[in-house]
Amino acid sequence: MDTNKGGTMKPIAAISKYVIASMLVGVYEIPLIRHNNKQLLLSIQQSS
């Protein structure tokens, strides 16, 4: 029972860690992408 329980819990823990990490990355990435897009648009407008 214990070995089987541990075997099934390990992948779930790994998946949950991956999901949490990807969510955190997404939270930080979205504002960064928007900020970079604004800078790109400003630089394009200034050059033209």
C-alpha cells in the first residue's frame, strides 16, 4: 500500500508543482510582454 501510494503521489506532486510554476510564470510574463510591446510601438512611432 505505502509503495503504491508513494508511486501515485509523486507524479501528482510533480504535476502540481509544474502547474503552479507555469501559472506564476504566466502572471509575470503577461505584464512584461505588454510592457515590451508598448516600448516597441513607441520606438516605431518615434523613428517614423
